[in-house]
Amino acid sequence: MLFRRKRETRTYDRETQKPVIRASICTGEKAAGFQDLRTGKFTEVMLIRTSADLEEFRRLYGIGGDEIPTQY
């Protein structure tokens, strides 16, 4: 393989943010991101189309096997 994707791990502030999946009731589109615990502001990180996308989100940010809450 000539080109390999770098296996990087990104971080987020675990003290002030929590991982959240935001889903649209109308279209069913899902986005993974982080919600600020103080302000409630949602910051989108990536679009979730398949379960593989969700696993990639977990891997990138080191999120364990616990359930990520979904907001509608």
C-alpha cells in the first residue's frame, strides 16, 4: 500500500463536553459531535451514515463502549 491513512486520535475536553449523536426527525440524517455542558451548544464533527462511521467516530476520539445519547 503506497498511501495509508494515518491512525490518529483526536481529543475533546471531557470536563466541559460530552459526545452526542444528533438526528433529524424529518430526514433521519445523523451527525456525531460534542455538546457543551454549560451552554448546550452542539458542535458537529462528522456525518453518520453507517455503523462503521459511528465506530470511526468512537475510535478517533477514544470513546468507550458506553452508549452515546441521541438528540432529536
